[in-house]
Amino acid sequence: MEQNLTVEVLKALADDTRLSIVRKLAKADGPVTSCDIVCSCKMLSGLSQPAASHHFAKLVKAGVVREQKQGTRKVYSLATDVLESIGVDANKL
């Protein structure tokens, strides 16, 4: 089971866009909206809303990111415990 988790997490992190999202979440003080992340990152600035949703969904499915609904918006936070369980330090990504 742990090997499957490791593979899924590493696959999710293997994409430059998703890795940029994770890096932004690692630096955030708390949960943030996808728009806040996309708007604040030069690499992601041209990302369409459907593409951003796709990348966030992949990260959520892999367990790297947690998603919560706040009213009509979704906020995201990094699942550092999942990353640490496979030996990944989010602050060093």
C-alpha cells in the first residue's frame, strides 16, 4: 500500500505545473484558493481555469493537496504529513 502511495505522489509531482503549485502551497501560511496560487506564480499566469482545476484535481487525488469548500470557493492546503510519510520535505522542493 505504501509503495502505491509513493508512486502516486511522485507521479503527481513529476509535472512542472503541479510542482509549482506544491511549492506555492508549501510557502503559504494556510489554505489558499487556486486563483491566489495561479495569479501569484509567473509560471502559472497563463494557465486557464480548466487547466488549473485539472492540476489541482490530480494533486488532490494523489493525496498531496487537501481541498475544502468555503462557501462557493474551494481552498487548498498542502498535505505535509503525506509527503513526509514518503520521505519528501515540502520545504526542499
